[in-house]
Amino acid sequence: MDRKEVTSLKEFICIICPVGCKIKVDFELSSLSASGFASAPAIKSIHGFRCQRGEKYVQEEIINPKRTLTSVVSLKNGEMPMCPVRTSVPISKDILEEMTRNVSQLSVEAPVKIGEVLVKNIMGSGADIVVTRDLNRMIN
Amino acid sequence: MEKPIIVIGAGPAGLQVAISIVKNFQNKEGFFPPVIVIDREKHAGGILNQCIHTGFGLAEYKEELTGPEYASRVLQEFRQLGIELRLSTTVIRVDENKMVTTLSPHRGLEKINALAIIFTTGCRERARGVIHIPGDRPAGIYTAGLAQKFINIDGYLPGKRVVILGSGDIGLIMARRLTFQGAKVLAVLEANNFVGGLARNVVQCLDDFNIPLYLSHTITDIIGKNRVEKVKISRVDENMRPVWGSEFELACDTILLSIGLIPENELAEMAGVKLDPSTNGAVIDENYMTSIKGIFACGNALHVHDLVDKLAVEAKEVGKNVAEYVDLSIGNSSTKGSLEFNAGTSVNIDENIRYILPHKISGKKTVKFHFRVRKPLNDVTLRMGNFQKRFPYLLPNEMSSVTIPAEYFERIDGDYLELLAVKGVKKVKGKEEDSELIQSQIVREVKIWIEKKLPV
């Protein structure tokens, strides 16, 4: 088993809310490459965040950065041609590109309601693809 | 039929101000006229319907919602109050007597005599002609908001190889949006030497996809016969003049322009409402009333907002003032009313501040000022007599505000609000840092001053 130790001094911009706190972190990341399992980074010092979510964001950003995906899918027989969707929770950044391709193939039948689940646990990410706009059926 | 209150525009500002007016009426005694919200689109929600990304409603609902989700929440409250909504209805004329002329397929042409009018007509986008980008005029040049509509509402991809001019939030959001839909965004260009949009958007829209951001650069030529083929990009100096020899080319088929939002006030102008040339929005008093009695303005139509949450706070305040004005106008209650409309004291600014609202105050009421600076400033202290507020930084892309309690205005005697760059100790959570010594930058002295003028 390889044991890699990486020490880093980095500045992150938190993306949790529009403030965008600049968070400076001095951390040590130990990774066991055989199992590909990384333990929580040993943070020597962290400052610059204005709330707890910033601290949590940076920890995740170091090990496994996550993002929320938003897009549109085809709406069949609807009052509008497209229906906006989102991932219910943030998903891992490394599957983001593949997920955008998968989502772009989806379509849904009108009417739809906010919160309606289109795909449960997409790509095993733990996130569902949900509708974000109430849209009616097309009136002729 | 009694004169109604007309809200023009059913975007977030229009919906919130209508909700606020009705809720404030409910707290008062007497009979109140109806509120009618008018919008030319088929759906309410305004620009929110095409903003399918998250970032809305964090302050209000403690959740990060997409634009349509936020619109739905507001609409729920709106519907519960039973406020009349006229969609697919275009206001074609407003005059200084508050006569509103509307046109719609199902109601035809109508003239409404309004008791009060609130302009919540949002913004339009700045186009190529305004900044005189030279070159050919091929297809494939869109403003960022239009491209957003094409993708998110109509389902069209505007192009495959894109160059974006302007690093405001719309430009950054569209860089990500296009990338998600399979287009290649070659670069985002920004003429200033600082980014226009939020830092978080630089991270999640550019850094995440390794899209290069060129500060102090702009497009100096567009080449293409029927469709855009390439652009020439040059570096610019601090006077926005292209630097000779810095030019390079990028082959592309689409250009997105994200070069500014302009408040939409054609109807207001038609009615004779005075506009402030530095915002292109109405000149207002501390109650958000315009130069015409009974006509108010708020939301993006008044000044461009960064966050819908702040816009909602503004709209709620305006709704309260409108209710008070209507209360006084129809002589409902016995209360004299505490609002003084179109008071005579002007608020003036110097060239470091791009604009400040409100333009006029009575000096008798606590006022929340909103303003924007022209360039980024660090560690400034706003001082007026004994009043003081410190800002760690002021950025042009973040609307700043300061609330000055009424009692401080009594002491105005040629005093002015002075923004001075002073050295201070910056305290951020966990660690104390010394801010940079900026005595040498005292030239960044910014003045907002209030001159006592005789009432007009």
C-alpha cells in the first residue's frame, strides 16, 4: 500500500452562497492509494469563512468536490417545449460531464409539477433528477 | 368602478410589491381599491423563468432554489391573496394622469384610470451597437440573456464555438450553460481589470471547466460572411483603449455579449417620469415615489440588482409605502400619515460613486441608501458627522447599502457623507489580519453628500 502525504496551502472561494468567502486552508491529505480511499484531510489551519457551511464546503472540496447540476429536458405535449430540472442534491464533480450527457437525452410528458422525480438515484450518485417548474399540458 | 392600483410587470419585483401592498392594506382600517398586476408574457415570473440555475431565495427561504422554483414560491403567496393577474397583456401607454392603456388578445384595448402605478418592468440588455464593436455583421451574435432564453425556454443551442464578452454573472452563467449543452466556450473577455460577476460564479462556471478569463481584453473586430467566423481580441489599457500589437484571433461561430443591463423605462418616460441618466431608472424619493405623484418604481426597472433576495426586501418596503400613499389619497383613516413625498433635500454624489438611491430625502425618516462604486475599493469608512460605517471592501458588482437613522439628518449643516480610505484591522473568523496600508490611495476619497436645499 502506498501512502502519499500531500501538504498544501490553498485559498478556496466558497460557492455555497453568493457571498463567496475566501477561505485559506493549510492542510495535509493522506491517501491510501490501494483502496483509493482518502481519509479526512488533516486541516492545520482554516480561516476566512463567515459560517459553518464554508468550513464543510472546503473539506468536501479537498476530498470530493460536488456540484449541483441544472439543465432542461424535452417536454412532450407541454405548453413550453422545455422543462427545467436539477439534481436534488450536489453530485460528485467527476461524473458531472457524463451526467449532463445523460440528462440531455431525457424527456418528460406534460403536465409536470415542481419536485416530480424523473430519474431516481441517477448514475448511482445518490441524487434524483427533479422538475423545477410547474408546466401544463398544451392547450389546443 | 373604483380606481385600481396597477403594477406593470409580473416578475419578482412586481409580484412581491403587489403582495406587500395587499398585506399592508389588511393591517389598515377601511376599504381599499384592487391591485392589478399586468404582464405581456404568458406566464408570471419574469426573467426567473429562464434562470434555471440555483442561487435564488437563500436569504428568504433558507434554501438554494432555481429561478422557476423561487418564482413558484412567490406565486403561491400571490395566488393565496387573490390578487388579479392579467397575462398576455401589454401596457402600450401610460400618461402623467396615471391613465394606463393596455392591449391583449382576449380583452382588446382598454384604458384604466389608476390610483397608483408601480413600474416593475425589469431590464433590457445592452447590445453591440452601444459599444461600437467594429467588423462584419454576421449571424451568431447574441446578448447573453437572449441566448439563455434560446436554450432554456425554446430548446435551441445558439452555437458550437463561443466567445463571451463580459464577465458579469449572466456571461459566467452562460459559459457554464453552454458547456453543459455541449458547446465549446473558448474564452470569457472582460474590458475591466476586475471580474464583473460573483467570485463563486468564476469558480463554478469558469474554473470548473478550465475556461480562460482574459481581464483587460475586448473584441476589436468581428469577421464573418453569413455567420461569425472569428474574432480579433486585444488587450486594453485603463482608458479602455486597445493596446497596439496585443491582438490575437479566435476562430468561433458565436459571440455572446454580456455587457450590461439597462432598466426598461420606455413607458415611464412616456408618462413623463424623470429618469437618472446614471441608472436609466427613475429619480425617486425615500418612499420610492417618482417625480409624478402616485407613480412608484422598484426592482430592476429602478436599478440593476445582483440578488433577487435583496430585490424582494426592496419591493416589500415599496409596497408598504404605496399602501400608505393610497391610504392618504382616498382619505381612509384619520391618521395624518408619516410619509412625506418628494421632499426637497437632494442627495449628491461625486464621480467615485456611480449612483445612489434614493435621490431625495425628507431628512425626517431613517433612510436605507443603495449605491454602487465605479472601481473596487478596500477598507473604506463611511462617515457623516457622528455616523460611521465601515466596509471591508466595496465592489462595483455588489450593490452596497447603508442605513442612516433619522436623527443623524438633524445634524446636517453642510455636513456630507464621506467615504474615506482608512487603514484598519480586518477581522475575519479565526484570525486577525492587518489590512493593507492604503494611505497612499487616499485619492480614492469618495463623497456622498447631502445638501440642504429649499423644498421645491
